[in-house]
Amino acid sequence: MAGTKFAYVRNFELPDPLLPDVFLVCRLDGHSFHRFSDEHGFVKPNDERALQLMDHAAKSLMSEYNDIVLGFGESDEFSFLLQKRTNLYNRRHAKILTTLTSYFTSCYVFNWPRYFPDTPLRYPPSFDGRIVVYPTEQAVRDYFAWRQADTHINNLYNTVFWALVQQGMQSTTEAHANLRGTVSAMKHEILYSRFNVNYNDLSARFRKGSVVVREEISPPSEPKAQNSSAEKPSRVKKKVKIRTHVEILHCDIIGDEFWGARPNILSQ
């Protein structure tokens, strides 16, 4: 395109590259989702339809962007880990953040009727986002451990809180007051002794959140070729392209087992 006298305005666009050779984590949060969940009648303390919709949007995002190697979600939040060596959009902060946020939001809205067929959207949902850089593998693991620990803490509190309100017939103010200062063991005891609920029997989706990963697809075994005595076996090995598919798990990611079974997540 030919230059014009107005082209000087591009000089005000400043570069915003993210640091090279560090892990990038993009965290998306629902904006004002307390109001959104109330307006659309979400089940308390957990609406499985809403969580499945979040998982669907996350899976779609990872299917669209291969540079995302891991996702973790709870409630109205999802975190995505990009490859350490990613060059997505030349590592431009604003470009990555706005594109991932808008695509995730679009997928959420697009798939809403699938999970809420009888509840039309009353107004558009929105998500905000941030990108944080992490220099080491341990820092990345600690970040996702932090988010999963937060999932457990929040879900345990909300489970007891809504049991007190819905079954114990307490007001929200009374329920908050009764839970103030309680530790985890006390919350477990309230659930079991008053409502006959064993917290550990609740769905792992609620307790552990959703883990979105690329799992390798085992290639089909090829039949061994029978070489005649006149033929020499080929010494050229074919380079096998590893195929993967995006899968949603509800498992522990704080311990070593998950990471040990998937060393490629942090090595890319």
C-alpha cells in the first residue's frame, strides 16, 4: 500500500513482545459472572452444564491453537499454558491475549444453546484475560498446583455454604457467619453430620477442576513384511508423526504422576 502523509500515526504503535524462552500462561476469567450466573439460573453450588460449556470452549481453543499444550479450568476461569518456544503472533502480548480471549468467548456463546437449550442468553457474557510469564518448569507446576488447590478450597466452601442455605434454611448472611473461621476438617464434618454428604464422593469435576491435555494417539501396528531371500531389509526408518487429540480429564495435577506421564508438556 502506498504511503500517505497520514502514515506517521503508526509510529505511536509500540512493540509489546513477551520475553523469549519463558513459559506463557494465559488466564481467562468470566467478567461479572456472579450476576451472569444468577440471571441465567445456574444451579448452586455447581452447574454441570456451565462447567461443560467452559470445557467445550477450552477444548475448541486448544484445537485451534496447537501452541497451547495444557489447560486448567474451574468455575468461570481457565488457564492455558503455551509452549516455551512458541512464536505465536511473534510473541506479541496484545495480539495473543486479545485473540485467545475473543476466540474463547465466541466459542462459549456459539455453544451456549447446546448446554442451555431452554435458557436463551439474556445478555452477552464476556471474559477478561492476562498473560503471565514463568521462567522455570517448577514455577509452571506451582502455578497449576495453586489453581487446583484454589478449586478445592472454593468448592468445599461453596458446597457447605449452599447446603446451609438450601437444606439448612439459613440466610446467606447466617451461612457466611457460621463458616467464618472454620478450617477444612470442620467443613467436612458439617457436610457429613448435618447433611449426610461425604465431600470426597462428589464429582471429581467439582473437586479437582478440568484438565485439558493433548494425549498421544497410538499408531496402528503395521504387519511385518515378509522379505524374500533375495531382498535386503531396508535400513531407512520412516519418521513417524505423533498424532494427538485434545482430552478433558478431572485428575490431580499437584503431584508428580500427571507430569511424569506427560513430560512433553514442559519440554516443548
